Amino acid sequence: MSYYIVVINEQHTLLPQQAEVISGYGGFEKLLIPAAGLSAIEQRELAKTLYGKNVIFVSPVPLLMALVCKNAGKHYGDIGVMHNDTRIAKELPGGKIVHVVAPDGWTIEWAM
């Protein structure tokens, strides 16, 4: 089994099914991204610290994702993103209907 770095915003939480899916691939540790975000310079430096590691993105960090995926296969191990095709309708006060991601149905989609 492999070991993964899970990139997640410090204000986000892994749902139980997400943790279960990730654990099915091996051990993992969370890399918490500050709620205020990271500068472009900080993201470029962070990308370098991830060289040779398997990375799964739970929270979107666009520049970091781009840097890691651009160099996947050269500097990094496996690169994955948590994904869920399932949306559920939710009625807000006032009757407005919105669609939100379902709590289950999570998978990891691997960059190949």
C-alpha cells in the first residue's frame, strides 16, 4: 500500500466516505491549506516539497493543482482528485432549489 498527502483547506472536513475511499489506497496525512489561501510564491514552493510524493486533492488549490499535474510523472507519484458525480436537490428557505454534492458517491479520479 502507498502513502498519500491529502491537500485540504483547513476549514474543510473529510467526509467519512472520503476518508474511507482514501484509506483504501493506503495511509495518508492531511496537508492543511490556510483558509486565507496561499500566494503564488507559496504555492510554487509547496509544489516543490511534494516532489516524489503521492498527492490527493480534496480542496481545490488551482495553481498548486496545475503545478503538480503539469509535472506528474516527472517529479511526483500518483496524483488524484476527490470526485462525486452525484448531486441532490435541496430547498432553501424561500423555496429556491439548489443542487449540492451528495454525502456519498465519492471516488478518487487519478491523473494519468
